[in-house]
Amino acid sequence: MAVTGREIPRWKAEIVEELVELLRRHRVFALIDTTGIPANHIQMLRKKLHGKAVLKAVKPRLLGIALEKAGINPELFKEHLTGQVVAVFTDMNPFELAMLMDKYVTKTYFKPGEKTDKEIVIPEGNTGIPPGPMLSVFGRLKIQTKVQGNVIYVAKDTVVAKPGDVVSSDLASLLQKLGLALKEIRLRPKLAYDGVVIPGDKLVLNLEEYSGMLTTAHLDALKIAVELALPEPGVLQLVLAKAQRQALSLAIEAGFITPETAEAVLLAAVAKANALAAEVAKHAPELGLEVK
Amino acid sequence: MEYIYASLLLYKAGKEISEENVKKVLEAAGVAVDEVRVKSLVAAIKNIDIAKVLEQAIAAPVAAAPVQA
Amino acid sequence: MEYIYASLLLYKAGKEISEENVKKVLEAAGVAVDEVRVKSLVAAIKNIDIAKVLEQAIAAPVAAAPVQA
Amino acid sequence: MEYIYASLLLYKAGKEISEENVKKVLEAAGVAVDEVRVKSLVAAIKNIDIAKVLEQAIAAPVAAAPVQA
Amino acid sequence: MEYIYASLLLYKAGKEISEENVKKVLEAAGVAVDEVRVKSLVAAIKNIDIAKVLEQAIAAPVAAAPVQA
Amino acid sequence: MEYIYASLLLYKAGKEISEENVKKVLEAAGVAVDEVRVKSLVAAIKNIDIAKVLEQAIAAPVAAAPVQA
Amino acid sequence: MEYIYASLLLYKAGKEISEENVKKVLEAAGVAVDEVRVKSLVAAIKNIDIAKVLEQAIAAPVAAAPVQA
């Protein structure tokens, strides 16, 4: 990125100045690869993030220059400063930014030659398409149809592509005709920079995992609290329950029969006998023990 | 639990769970019988529907392994 | 857990779970009583429906054995 | 199940589960003893780790029904 | 259950579960003590590994689903 | 799990689970703070209903078998 | 629970659960610290084997008992 020593046209210099300013004013920037992303998705994101982030389509080389001027080593991003790049400048937590971007989806049509990321189903029913050349498209896609009142009906829900399949031109045109914009576009940063580089695959967090950790931590804390018989109502309930279970266990083991323990004690004895019977039955089927 | 097993044995054999019978069974098993325990056992068991308990024991789940904590 | 068993004992005996009563029971058991713990225990237990908790504690699923014979 | 109860009684009483002992207990309970069954029972039980079976059987209070707390 | 609670209170307090101690605790809780029951409980408990029983009691509640036998 | 406990602590204390607060707590505990982890934690937790998670934590473990947590 | 969370935070961070450390963590979280509680908590925690306690299943209330019997 040795840029110095070369004359930069004035309009480029202005852009660089603007980028430097954006970098200085924001704590965080992220890079998005917009190759193949429709412009309207970027527009939508720009609108949704308005006030929270600035989206700027940039030439990678100019961004590199700006980074250097802003005192950030462009080498950190070298491999990502290619192609069509949109830079996002923000003060948001980069993980929040990524999760927010992940929530905004644009639907569009699959193009011929694209790979699907999901199963595509042509739904049963009225297609609104008159019979004619399209009938053979249905035919080639092995979709059963019938014609009623001069309209093509799909006989039943039909899977026409599985995840990973390449979309044929027949399928692409059919989806267009049926108004099935099934391709979901969502953008994730390739990386974010917040003092350190955070790669894109780390940016979208597994919330279930965090919930799980919270649960585990809380349960562990409860275990300690119960063990200490911490005098808080929520904890004491568990402690009392534990004490009661232990008391009953002791009563059972001692065969201590009172009106309130009798049933539990007997039940335990029977359960144990059943267990033994089951075990004996394995060794001596001739006894015909029947534990049901 | 010896006293309990003795009672259940009597029940299954169709005998009355009386102090005398419980004592006889326990003694046959070589248990030094504690009169007091026999008394309180027999009294308590009178109030229980053993048939129902046995039914429950079977209906009751049967949990899998020892759930090791 | 001593404090808890003392409370349960009082509960079952139909006595109030008061600081004084809990202390009396603990002392009878030879436990050196910690006033602060008694206080906070008694305060916390006031907010609990003990009857319900005990019922649920026992009405639990139970591990019987692989009765499947 | 009488044979099982008799065995458990002996086991809990710390006595040997021998043919002779099982018979004695069963007879005390008024059960007409079937020598052959006693033999195979005793033989089978020799191969079983009773302690383990019992432990697994019931790790806990088996009170399905609210045992009236 | 009062008797059991009293015993566990003593156990947790590291005291001996003797007839005398159990009685003292029960009386402190205002329970009218039945000597006979105390005697038989104390006798029965002598043969039990309480620590193990208590441990198992907790392990239990996780009974799996009704495995239907 | 330090980061999680720091968050729970702040939650219980009624404080915001912000980067700054989490860091303060961790540092007070003598933990060398990883800025990126703090950031990702804070972002994730913003999207989680902690109250609900905690409530379910205790309801769940029972039925669900492997209570190992 | 704040005190417990603070203690586990220290525990997980490999730090000593001392009065001083617990206080420092609580204060960093903006909790008004009660010296007496910290003292008794730290003392009590010294007497338990945290690792072992965490290994155990929680003695939950068993609310959702599937087993009905």
C-alpha cells in the first residue's frame, strides 16, 4: 500500500479526506462485501441503520489510503480490501451491528445458475398462468398440473429444488412468473474493527449458547445457595424441598412408619422388591416371576 | 426395612399382618424382634390400602438409570 | 441445614416459626445459635407456603427400577 | 413375590439367603414351600449384587401420591 | 415426620442421634414425645448410613419419563 | 463463565449490563479482561430475556434428564 | 443471590473467596455491601466443597413431574 509519492486526483483526495473523517469520528468500522447484492438491499440497510451507522460504498484502494491516514494499519485488512466494498462506520458494539444487520432481510428471485440454500416448493393451486408455452416448463420441472377455466393449476405441492441445487433457467423463470421471491438476502460484515479486527464469522453470536450459559451459571449459583441454605425465599423453597426429600428418604430407609410415611415406605419396599424380582427373573426365568 | 418386608410377605401370602405373625416371620429370619416397632408398624399398616400401594409401585415409573448427580 | 430442620420440626409440630422457637430447638440440639442467621431465616420463611413446598417435594417423580422383568 | 420378600427380609437382616433360611421364613409366613423354586431362587440370587440392585431401584422417596406432608 | 426432622437436625449438627437427644429436641419444639416411637426410630437409624441416604435423596428427582414397564 | 457471572451479578443488582460495568466487575475480581469477549457478551445479552431464562432454569432441570449443568 | 454470583465469579476466576474480594466485586457492581452477610457467606462457603456441590443435581422442586401414578 505504498501510496505516498503519487499524485492523487483532487476528487479522490476529497473522498479520502471524507473517509478519514468518518474513521476518526467513529469507534468502529466494518466491511461488507456487496458483490451480487442488489442495490435496494443496501438502500434498505442504509435507511434502517440511519442515525446508528453510516454506510459508504468505497473503492478499496482509497479506503486503504484513508486508513493509513487515520493511523490504522491497512495491512490488517489487506485481503478484504478488494471487490465491491461498503464500509460501515458506527459507534455501535460491532456484535450488535452484525446481529442487527442479520435481522434485515430482502427477498429476491433466484437467478439461473445460482445455488439454492433451501428447499424450493411450488405450492398447489391456481397459478394464474394461462396454458401455453409455460405448460412445457411445468412439464420439464416434473410438476403435475391441470388446466381449469383457462388457468394452469398445480396439482400438489412439489419440491423442485433441494438445498445446494443449481437453479435452472426454467425454474428461475417459473419462480418469477409465480411471484415467488424466495431468495433471502442478508448481509454480514466480512470483518469489523474496534481497536482489534474481529472476523465476520465471529460476529454473529449464538444466543442459545449464551442462554445456556446463563442457565448453567444460575443453576450452579442455586446449588451453592441451597447448600448454604441461603435465607432467600426462592432459595429456601428449594432447601425445604431438599430437606423434605431427605427426611422421607431417611424414613424409608429406617422403615419408620407413621401415617404420613407409611405409603412412601411401603412403596419403596415394593419398588425394591420389584427391582430384585426383575433381576432374579433374568437369572431364573423358570420361577415365572411376574413383575408386570 | 425388615419389618416392612415381613409385612409384605404376609400380605402376599394372604395372611393377616398381625403383631404375632410379623414377629413369627422376623424370628424365622433370625431377627431380634423389637416389640415396640412391631406394634407401631402393625398399627400404621392397618390404615393403608396395601393393594393400592402395590399397584402404584408398578404403575409408577420406573425411571431409568440412577441419574447420577 | 440445622436451621431448616428446626423450622420444619416447628412447622410439623404446629408451632410458629419464630426466632425464639427456632433458637429453643437449636439449643436443645446443642447447636451454637447464630442470631443473625435465625433472624434472616425466620424472615425469609415467612414468605413461603411451606405446606405446598413439602407436598411438591415429595410428589415427585420417582426412580423405581427397571421393573420390566 | 413371596420368595423375593423373604429373600429381602433375610438380606436386610444380614442373614444368608440360603435354601434353608428362605424356607424357614416362608413357612413362618404360612406359605406352602416349593423346594424346586426355592432352589432356583437361591441359585439365581447368588449371581446378583443385591445392594446395587436395591440402590438403583429407588434412589428416593417414592411417593407418587402426595404423602400428606 | 417430626421424629425424622429431629434426627436429621441432630445429624446435621454433628450430634449423636440418641433417644435422649431426640427427645430433647422434640420437647423443645413442643412435641408430646412418644417414647416408643423414639426408641424404634433410634434403633432403626443406627443401622443406616445416613450420609449415603441423604445423598441419594437429592439425586433422585430427576427421574426420567415414565418408561412404562 | 466469569463473564456470565459478572452479567448476572449486574442484572441482580439492577445495573445495566454495559461493557463498562462488566469490565469494572471483572477487574474487581482480578480477571484480565478481554475486550472482545466483553463486547460480544454485552451484545448477546441485549438480545436475551434474562428474567425468563432464570425463571426457566429452575423449572427445567427436573424433567430434563441429564441434570449436569 | 448477588453474593453467590460474586463468589462464583471469584471461584471461576480462580481467585480466593475472601471477604475482601467478595466486597470488591459487589461494590464494583454497585451493590451496597452488608458486611455481616459477606462475613457469614465467606465463612459458610469455606465449609463446602464447591466443585462437588456443582457436580450434584439440584434438588429442585420437581414441579413438572410427569409421573403421576
